[in-house]
Amino acid sequence: MKIRLLIYCLLVLLIFGVSVLLFVRPYDLFLQRISGTSLTQLIFEKGSFKNMNGKVNVLLLGKAGGEYEGADLTDSIIVMSIDTRLSKIITISIPRDIWSNTLQDKINTAYYYGKNQGKDFEFTKNEIELVTGMRIDYVALIDFDQFEELTNYIGGVDIFIENTFDDFKYPIAGRTDDRCSGDRELTCRYEHISFTKGLTHMDGKTALKYSRSRNAAGDEGTDFARGRRQQKVITALYEKIIQRIKKIKIEDIENIYGLVHLLVERDIENKEALYLVKTLVLTGKKIDFHEISLPKDLFIVPFYQSYNGKYVLIPKDGNFKDVHSFIQCSLEEKKNCEK
């Protein structure tokens, strides 16, 4: 009787062990393929990633890509400050029109100049550190030309639109040089897009238009408003991806990784990213998101002829000191940071 019970227990343990192995094995193989790290190592090893007292600053850049004019200009510039101890992520939108004395051009050209000189993110990192006063640990460049596919794969995103607006000059891809049969207004190059205040479900194409629109009437046509919209889309995209990953379907995880890998050029290794995410998850807290936009009154628009005939922004105090103070105050979640 005892021998029969022992055999039964061993059989149950064997079946359980094989079941666990069959379930876990695909995830283990996937992790090893993309990072060289096994599931066991990820669970039991502390791992490492760049940080200072648990805080990691990631610079998110968005370029038009594809057939859009200025394909390598980073018209989306956002700093993501991640506090792994408090499970908090704060995004800070940086206006693309800020003037760089080093480049003698807008800061959205930094990646373009760096790429042409084989220095990739170096120029952009330096410029953003100067503007924000923040240490930049990693850079991730998003190709908006690939953005739609990822958004559609996860089922779109839900965005709360704060203000109704119309943009009658949203550029149509591939028509930059179209002469429009002699039409002086060149209307064939553009399409009319419209967004209504309220919670809206967006597919990839709609979310892309919402985040890229720059010719709306009123405040929504400013670079500051555009930056806020981009923050909303990035946050919604992140949250939707996490929801899908939490379902622990290996096919989903592999597909999302494949799309992100095509979409994002980055200087963070997969292994570092895994340990960073693990550290956030181990807090056991829901990630708390906050969005920061730099106030308009921190900048002035100088006489354009002094800046190669371009519309640019320069710091009101002349050296970004007030910008640094505002960002630091906001990161510490103090009140009245704009004063």
C-alpha cells in the first residue's frame, strides 16, 4: 500500500513537473533568444541597468520616417523619468523648436546631424541634458512610419481629448512635391482632420494623426499642445501593451516584441530592459503616471532673422536655469512650480 502511494505521488509530481516545463520552456527560450538571459536568471539574479538612486531617465524621440519631409527630424521629444522604487513614471514634453547654440539649429535636428556624423544619439543626448538639466541614461527612437501596425495589433488605444480641434493642413505622405495642377494653395498636399472633446478609441492611423497634428487653429496648433497629445498617446500605448503582456500568451509577447523591435531604435540592451521592468514589477504597486509640459512663459520667440530665418524658441532667462528649476520642482511634485 505504501509503495503504491509512493508511486502515485511520484507520478503526480512527474506530471506536474512536465506540465510546468512545457509551459515555462517557450518563455525561457524566448528570453534567451532576445537577451541571453534565462528565466531562472531573470527571477533570481538582481541584474543591472543604468540608474541613480533607483531613477532612470529615458529620452523618447519620434521621427517621421517613410516618405514624410524631414524623415530624420525628431519632432517628438519626451523625457521619461522612471522611479523604480516608487513605481512612478513622469513624462516631460520638450518643444522641438528650442534653439541650439551648439548646432545653430533647432534641437529636433540633433539626431539628423548626429546620424550623418556616425554618432547616433550623442548630439541629441547632449542637447536635451543642457535643456532639462537631467541626466539621460538611455535613448529610444520611435519611427512613426511603423507606429500604426503596433497600435492596431494591440487593438487601438483610448484617449481623452481635452479640446475639440480641426487641422486643415495635415500633410499627406508622398505628396510633399506635388504641384497640385497649379493650385497656388497646394491643397492636394493636405487633408482635413478633426477631433472632438471626450474619450475616444483610436486605431493606429487616427492615433498617429492626433499626435502629429501641428496646424490646428488656436492653442492646439502650438508645439506645447502637440507635446501633450503625444504624451497621452505614449502613456495609453504603454498601458495597453502591459495589459496584453499580463495575459502571458507567448505568441502575443513574441509578436509585440517583434513589432517594437522594428519600431524602436535604442541604446538600451534587452537584458537591461528586462531587469528594469522586473524591478518595477517587484514593487507590487500599480505604475503611477504623471505628465509634465513646459509652460510657454519659460520661453520667448526671438526675431527670426537672427536665427537663420526660422521660428525658434529660446529660454527667457537666457540659460535654461528657470527650465531646470521648473522640471526639478515638478519631479518632486511640489506646488506652484510655475511661479
